Amino acid sequence: MTPLTITVNSEAETCQLGQQLARALAPGTVVGLDGPLGAGKTTLVRSIVAALGANPRQVASPTFVLMHQYEARTPIYHFDAYRLKSANEFWELGIQDYFESAGISIIEWASRVAECLPDDHILGRAELTGESSRQWFWNATGSRSAEILRKLESSWQSRAI
Ligand code: ADP
Ligand code: MG
């Protein structure tokens, strides 16, 4: 399947993307994020947290804790695999329980723990294409996540610019 490609030209547009993704997400969804430092992964998480009704100022970057939990309309579990030494360390956080819960799990630096992610998850990868422009490539690895990306695609296309 070809990825859903979304170009954003400012930090504000990354926030719009996060807001639209938040509306498309379903309880239990797992979202992996990849891309270099400064790509906007944490910015995206912050806008998802805000869209789902929690305080976006709680969302910190860089993270010195491996998991942050936000009491949004659906609980959000925010992981950052940057500092992990091994995938094993990720397992030891009890990620399985989070993934199987009704909360939304979001993992920055997901490719570092790719083998730990559930069969059906969303993967977003951002590339820096300019000082304030980013290109996002979104992939779904199962039918539930594909449905979410379909929603995101149609809402992104019809958004008010
Ligand atoms: P990451 O978590 O991927 O390392 P952050 O979201 O923490 O990235 O930081 C992104 C940085 O890039 C911020 O300083 C932000 O102001 C800047 N920035 C510039 N353009 C954008 C954009 N289009 N989207 C997101 N952040 C951007
Ligand atoms: Mg980050």
C-alpha cells in the first residue's frame, strides 16, 4: 500500500495534522512516530493531547521519563524510545498492557522498538524538507489502522485552509 503523504509548511500545520489525526483515532490505537530530531513528533503528540481534552503543556520534549500518561477523553500513553538501550527495556515497561488497553499509545522513535509493536498499528514518519516544512508518510499495518488513515486522508483533504 502506498503511504498517505501529507506536507505541512509550518508548526501550526503540524498541529492541525495532530488535531485531525486525534479525531480519527479510536480507543486502543497504537501510533508509532519516526523521523529525526526536530521533525515535529512531540509537537504532533502535543496537538493530539490538546485535541482530546488534556493539557498540552504536560507534554515534554525531550523526555527523561520513558512514558507519560495524559488524562484525556481517552487516556494517552506517550512513550519515547530514544533513550532505550534495548527493545527488552521497552517490554519491561509493560507495554503489552498499554497496547491492549482502551487508551491510545503513541511511541516516538518507533523504529527502535519495531519488533514490539502490535500487528495493527499506524506508523508516521516525518522528514525535514525545509526550515519549517515537513513531509509526513503514514502507513497502516492492519485493517483498523487503515480505517483511521482513510478518515485522516479525507478530513485533511477537506480541511479549511
Ligand atoms: P521531535 O519530537 O520530532 O524531535 P519536536 O516537536 O520536539 O520534534 O520539535 C520540533 C521543532 O521544530 C520545534 O522547535 C518547532 O518549533 C520546529 N518546527 C519548525 N517547523 C515545524 C513544523 N512544520 N512542524 C513541527 N515543528 C516545527
Ligand atoms: Mg520528541
